[in-house]
Amino acid sequence: MRLVLLGAPGSGKGTQAQRMQARHGVPQVSTGDLLREAVAAGRFHIYPVATIDQGIERLTGVPAGERGPGGAYPPGSLNARVERRLAEYAERGKAPGADRQGRRSWRGPTQTKR
């Protein structure tokens, strides 16, 4: 049997899991305990960020970059790279997933041909 206990923090999931473990000998796996253990061992890190740019910088190690007075991002910044790639797509008249006329050519599982 597999049982997953879901609930808000402090709702008693851990208490009930411990009781079932003691009474029925079923293993208890707590993702919260696993996460706290990994953080304490330095295998997992939690970084608070206030903006998407901060998160991008933390995950990639590349500065996101802010627009300068002339409206351009600093060379080599992630935002400059993204802007350059989007300009390349626009120049070719082709967005990702579009045909040569710029129409969307890919149909996902929820999109049906009419």
C-alpha cells in the first residue's frame, strides 16, 4: 500500500505518519525532512530573490543586465543575448514554431486542426 498525506504545515501529517509507522511498521518518507537534511549537508541551497533577473543570475552565473541610458543591455548579458536572438528571429521573419509566413505551425495536444 502507498499512502500520501497532504495538508497545510502543522496539520498533523508528520504525527499521523509516525503513528502509522509505529503501529503498522510502514516506512515514513518526509520530503520536508529530506530537504532540511540536504540543506544542512550543503547539497541543496535556497536563495531568496526579489526579481526574475536575480533568479536568472543565480541560476546561470551570467549577469542579467539592465538597459542603459541608450536603451541597450550590456554586451554579454543574458538579456542582451535574448534580445539579440529575438531580433534574429524577427529578421528572418520566423518566430520559433512558426512557418515561413510567421504562422504557428506546431499543434500541441490541446490544439486540434479545424
